[in-house]
Amino acid sequence: MIRIHGTPKSRAFRCIWAAEEAGQPYEVVPTGFGPGIKSPAHLRVNPNGKIPAMEDGALVLFESLAINLHIAAKAGAPLMPAGDDASRALQWTLWAATEAEPAAMQWAYNTYIRPPEERDPGQAAAGAAGLNARLDVLEGQLGANPWLLGEAFTIADCNLGGVLYGAWANKFDFGGHTRVKAWLERCFNRPAALAARALRDAA
Ligand SMILES: N[C@@H](CCC(=O)N[C@@H](CS)C(=O)NCC(=O)O)C(=O)O
């Protein structure tokens, strides 16, 4: 059984969503943001002292999007497609981590994560500008397709959608990117995403 370490309010949310999409049995070890994250027991599964981490039998992984690739591979197609689409799913996963997430987090820290007195409006604006530049790329990729790689929902949607969830839930203005906005609505209203969102809201 897959064991996902991390409160659903953290990036563990993405992994819970992926496990739901994969139809894989899983349990959540609800490690929160407290001192437990640096405890020897948690460092055993994530030596970075961060959440999430995952155990699947003898396999122990950290990095939320790598965990999701593993979960999707267990399910196979369509969640983890074969052939060239597997490479495209990896491309969008790395793009999510290296292009979209830094800009989204710059905006997030300076709009809703840090206490109000520590937020920098200039940094928030820079994050929004950076994210909008990436959303221009995403808008073009989506085109007329419902999902990132075409007709089927894949782990690429789950990984990029997971990275953008905080912005979406905290009212980032996606208005200039109508296809992205509609795609995010589709993503987060899937039954698997709704199940993960319910766990997050209850945590
Ligand atoms: N790139 C990592 C980031 C993990 C991360 O920063 N997690 C946050 C929670 S969402 C955390 O553990 N923060 C606590 C800390 O940095 O001490 C991933 O995607 O898993």
C-alpha cells in the first residue's frame, strides 16, 4: 500500500490527487508543518525535512511530482501514457517544477502565505508577471484540446494542475487565459480531485 506522508494542506495534496486518479489504495500519514517534519522518523522518509514523502513497499521517495510519476506508472495508461506521450508528460512535469512553480510561489508567498506585514507587493507583482508569461505558453499548448496532451487526462495535467492549485484556490486572476482557466476548472472538478480537496479542506 502506498503511504503518503504529509498533511493534505501541503504539497501532499498533489500526491493524494494522483493516488485517487490512479485508483491505487493509499493511506495518509498526516505529518504537519510542526517539529515532526525534522524528526528522525520523518527524515528517514524525506532527508530534506520536508513534506511530502512516499513509501511503497521498499521504495521511499521524496519530491511530490516524482512521487506522482511513480503512482501514475503503477496505473499505466491513460494516466501514464506510453511512447512519446510519456516523454511529453515528463517534459510538462519538469516545466511545472522549474518554470511554473517558482513564479506561482513568489506570488503566493507575497499574497497569502506570509503574514501581511511580511508581504512585498513588488514581489507579488513580479510573481504574477512571471506566472502570466508561463500561462501564455500553456494557453497555446492547450489549444482546442481538453487536456495537456490531447484527449485524455494524464499525469501531466495532475502535476501541472497540482502546482497551480494554490493560485487557483487563492483567486489568482486567470482571466487573461481563458483556456487555462477552463482547464483548471475541469482538473479540480474531477471526482479524484474533489476527493483530495475534501481531505485538504478537512485537514
Ligand atoms: N520540491 C518539493 C518541495 C517540498 C516542500 O517545500 N514542502 C513544504 C510543504 S508544501 C515543506 O515541507 N515546508 C517545510 C519546510 O520547508 O521546512 C516537493 O515538491 O516535494
